[in-house]
Amino acid sequence: MKLRTFAAASLAALMSVSAWADKYTIDTEGAHASVEFKIKHLGYSWLVGRFNDFKGEFTYDENNLAASQVNVVIETKSIDSNHAERDKHLRGNDFLEVDEFPKAVFQSTKVIPGTDGKFQIVGDLTLHGVKKEITIDAHHIGGGNDPWGGFRNGFEGTAKITLSDFNMNFNLGPASKDVELYLQAEGIRQ
Amino acid sequence: MKIKNTENQFGLVAISVHWIAALAVIGLFASGLYMRSLTYYDSLYQVLPYYHKSIGVILMLLILFRIVWRFINPQPKSLDTHSSLEKKGAKLAHIGLYLLMLAVMVAGYLISTAKGHGVNVFDLFEVPATLHGIAGQGDLAGMLHEYLAYGLLGLAGLHALGALKHHFIDKDRTLFRMIKGK
């Protein structure tokens, strides 16, 4: 009896571990995810823009957060700051050079759990041909069944990058050297 | 000088439009090249594109008017001393200049309106966007705008060389007809 209980408990534990190490696809199709950025304009206001086209997936295990991974690929030409001429400039040689560097990639290398659902995602961002480690301050917003038979978990995160680190040296002024990223990712469990 | 053309003379309107367009094309080409080299903190960074676009739209309207004017006016005949090759070449060049001017300006308009925003003309009126949101529109239109502008300037240069050849080598009245009418 005791042995049977132990066996059953072990089995249940094993199953739940495998059930929790789930793969999620970021719901870009339903646009429940976004890659937004903001940069100071002259130091007087924030200019907000976004990348409209990207894809990504992550693994998430709420009991073993450190084992989680996330990969995102962004189409650089989809940059959108709601201004045709500025976007053309951003796609061009002064900034993203989207013809030469059509994709920006983020690949996590480790996840550092924090408190209150907060955690840090450390990973490599490859942007404009430069690969550099960045840290995303992230937290879990919520998760559970959706009304259409699926299961979702959603997160948001922020990170700060310096344009010159990624070999973008067009002078936008002393207040505009860094770009803050604001990331939303709702994943659908596969 | 008469307002309208005759069989042998250019009228005031045709001559005025010719020289205004010539100045505008040269000014637009130079400003277009120059404004792309400006740094963000240059005082002309905002001003020059504003004038470039506003003058471009005005020139577009002027050229459309000129085409209408061409059809409701007699077209002065080429001088008898011109060879038939010169006549044909000149005619082709004139058609090419019209087409290139229109194409450059349409391409420029498609850059600025690629995201559905109109073009502000001297704060007087706005040209609304029509075609927009096409994949890669801004970059494609930008490339066309640039290459067609080089083509236009090249053809305009040829056109000017032709006029100078008539003036200094043939010593005929071709150039004077575009200044004094006859």
C-alpha cells in the first residue's frame, strides 16, 4: 500500500514535470504580442515605435523558471513609427540597413528567477549584424485556459539597449543614445 | 510677346513655364541630394524637405497645366535649318522630359504617402495619400525617385547642350525663341 502510494505519487510528479516543461508559440498571428521601442526625442519627449512582424516561441515551467527559454526573430523592415519618411530613414544606412540585416534575433541563454513573478531573461540580441548580451526584466502577467480550447501564458518585459553598441552611430543628440524596449508575449501552448 | 504660342513663336505662358520648371528641377535635384546629407541637429533638417515636397507638388501642378496648355495651343514648328534627326531627337527628348518629371514627382509623392499620410504643401493645402501600405513602398518609391531624378537631370543636360549647340555652333534662333519668343 505504502509502496503503491509512493509509486503513484512519483508517477504523478514525473508527469507533471513533463507537462509543465511546455512549449509555447508566441501569438503573433492574433497579435497578442508586440515589440515596441521608445527613444527620447531631443530629450523633450518619447518617440514610440514598433516592429510589426516577428515570430517567436518559448518554453515555460512555472516550477522551474530557470529552465525556460525564449527565441524571437524580428523582421527589421517592419519597423513602424507611424511616419513614412522616418521609417524609410530607420530602414536605411544610418540605422538598421534592413537589406543587409533583414532579421534581428533574440536567443535567451539563461533565466534568473526573482520574486513576485518577476525574473530576468539574459540572452543574445543580434541586431544590425552585432551580437550582444542584453537583459530583459520580465514578469508573468497571467496564464490559463482560453475560451477556445487552448492554454496560454503571457509575459511582459523591458530592456534597454544603446544604439552605438549595435553599430548605429547616427547622431540623434545626447539624450537619444539609448532605446528602451517594451515587449509583450502571449504564448499558446503547443 | 503674345500669351499663347503661334506657329512660329513661343508665347509668354510657355516661356515662363519652361524657365520656372528648369529652375525648379535644378533646385529640387540639388536640395534632394543635399538634404540627405544633413545631420539631425542641422537647422535645415526639417525645413529643406518641407520646401522640397511643397515645390515638388507645385511643379507637378504646373507640368500638368503645361501639358494641357500644349494641347490647346499651336506648337511652334522647328526651324527649317534643323536636320530631321535633330527634330526627331528634340521631340523625343521633350516627351522624355515630361514623362520623367511626372514619374520623379509621382515616385516622390509615393515615398511621403507610403503610410497613408498626406503631403503638406506650404501649409496651404494637403495632397491626400492614395496608394499606400504596399509592401516595401517607401523604399521602392525612394529608389525610383533617385534613379529617375538622375535620368531626368541627364536628359535635361542633353536638352540644354542641344540648345547651346544651336545657339553657338549653328548660330540659329532656337534658344532665343525660348527667351524672346521669336
